[in-house]
Amino acid sequence: MLVLGFSILYYGTAPHIPILIGAMIVTIYGFLLGFKWDEMEKSIVNGIAQGIAPILILSLIGTLIGVWVLNGTVQTITYYGLQLLSPATFLVSAVVITAIVATMVGSSLSAMGTIGVSLMGVAYGMDVSPAMAAGAIVSGAMFGDKLSPLSDTTNLAAATAKTNIFEHIRHMLWTTIPALIIALIIFAVIGFATTQGAADTSQIEEMMAVLQSEFTISVVTLLSPLLIIGLAVARVKPIPSLAMGLIVAALTTFVTAPGSTLGDIMVAAHSGFAVETGFAPIDELLDLGGLEDMLFGISLIIIALAFGGIIQGTGITEALITGMQKVLRSRGNTIASTLASCLGVNVATGEQYLSIILPGQMYEDAYKRHNLHPKNLSRTIEDGGTILHPLVPWGVIGAFVMTTLNVGMDYVFFVFLSLVTPFIALFYAYTGWTLAKRDDDSS
């Protein structure tokens, strides 16, 4: 952790190599503990295996965005977004729009990789800080993901704590709704403070003019994102949904980008579509997409999960959580320790599934001793595991956000939903408000 923090904060390096160095240090420690290399290698492979699905999703979204730029999908949504949204209300609107999409599709990654990319385009057009815009998008995506019965992490948390999924979602409202309201208020204040007075709309107007003159602005380009959202609502898994969306995007390219060949589509899917309009904001906006553009995030996910695997395989994670259980003499301390353990697993492994599963399993008996209903545990491991996960730049979602939304690590300072939620959870923990007892419910 010292190597990671020093390298990123002092030298400003990408997290890949510091995490790799950390993994080497843990491996040496594993040898000292008596572990054999074959055992640790198996742990590394198992750790990486847990990230295969996000890696495939990230790869598909990269190729999809590349084709979307080629066929005009990103340009069309940006054009309409510039017409409908205003700089003062953009951040609040971004939270609400992304939250709705994430709730429908049940995936924060899909919401950020589709509507989130388009909202970033609008943010560039309105000269809104990319870090703030990304923070608003991630806040909305995490809120929607947590309240969606289609979400894998929401189902995982309920299953780990052995409680009903809908009961878990209702109990989550006590932390997520206040956190959302606070986040919206903060974003509203920032929005109006940064656009005080008459907003300069000249760049927005020029951007819209360039988009309309250089690209095909048509509802036909929206068929692909609408199909993805529709399939997700129909509970089709993300990978086949994105694959179908990619096929439709490729087919519509022949209509919206006349003269394009199959080779052009494959190049855009792999390397992105190079745009040279001569108008810097447009060129900067559309400099995204393609499988190559995702390699930063994919490599980070692989290295981080390898590190998480070796941490778990050598028993370090379990030892840390077991050590924290010594302070579980009160109900408040139990919940606080659960939150801290979830955050610790997130920081150490960069893996949100582990941040749910490990604390959920380790603290089950402690919640029973305090006569706390399992839905308190499921809510807490979501508050500390899933919702805090985007605040770890080297985590799966962190890497996804930086790669897909094309922002730096400073976006974490504006994910207000994630920053506020644990404090609300701690307030409930020590006041007892909203905590359900085991004998309050028949389940």
C-alpha cells in the first residue's frame, strides 16, 4: 500500500507498475509463510478469472464506441443533448439520466459505457469539467445499479447475506436515497456557481453547427443504444446485449456514413475512428473508442485482480478481517468494521465482488450475535463494497471509468454519492435508526 500510494501520489505514475511491485512483495512474503509457487500461481489465476466478464464487457464497449463514432451515434446524442441540457443543470441532469438508465439495465458499466460516453460529449460542449461530469455520471450509475433487481452485485450482496433481493433493495433505500439527495444538492450548487451570470453559448452553438455539417445527425444512429437498453430491460445479459448492439451499429454505418466499408468498420472497432474537423472541441470529444483504447483499463484490471488473488491466496485478507473482529463488541462497531473491511478489500484487491463476498461471510456471525437482521449486513456490504468501489482508481470500475470516459484519477473527488454513503451508514449504525432486528421479520 505504501508503494502504491507513494508512486501514484508523489510520482504521478499509472497504478499498473506499483500494483505489480506490490504483488511481487506479497509473493515474497508468501514464500516466507511457506506457500509454494504453484499454490500462489493458482490464486493469481483464480483472481484474474473473476474479472473475465468485466474484461469482455470493457472490450465490447471499446469496439462499440469506435463504431458509434464512425456511424454518428455519439455525435447525434451529443447534438440533441446540447439542445436539451444547460450548463447550470448539466451535472444534476447527468446524475438523474444515468441513474434511470442504470436502473433499467442493471449495470453501472453498461450505463457509463453508453449514455455516460454521450453525456461526456455534452460536457465538453458546455465546457463542464470532465472530472465533475464523470463524478456525476458515476454517482448516477452506482445509484441505479444498487436499486436494480437486475444488478449482479445487488443480487450477490443479497445472496451473500442470505436475505431476499427485494427486501435488500428496500433496505438500501435508507442510505442511497439520502446520499442521492445530498449529491444532487452539491452538484446543483456547483452547477449554478460555475455558470453564474449569462452563460456563453457561442461554443455550444459552434459545436452544434460543426456536428451538423460534418456528420449525419439521425435517429437511425440511436438504434444500437436503444436496442442495448431494451435487451437489458428484457434481462438479456450484458455481453450478448452489447454484441447485438455492435452488430446493429455496424449495419447502420452503411446508412449513416455513406462510403464506409466493412474494413472501415473493423478499423474503427479496433483503433477508433480518427476525426479531423479542424474544430478542437469536437476532435477532442471524438478521440475515443476502439479496442486499443481499452487496453489501459484491461491491463490494469488483470494486474489488480492478480494482486487481489495473491492477497487472498496467502490469507492476508482473511487475517485482516479476522483481526478487525476483535472490536465487534457493539452494534455500531460491527457495522463500522464491516464498512472498513469492505473498503480495505477494495483498496487491496481492486475487486468489488471480493469486497462483498469476504466481509459478508466473515461478519455473518457477528450480526447474529447482535440480533441484526441479515438485510443490515447486505446493505452494509453494498455501502462499503460496491458503492465505495469507484473511489479506487485501480479497481475494475475505476479503470473502466478512466478508460471509457477519458478522465484522470481526479474524478474520484466528485463521486459524491459514494463519498457520502458511508457516513450515512455510520449514522444509522450508532443511532440504531433503520436497523432491523432478526425477530422483526419472519424471514
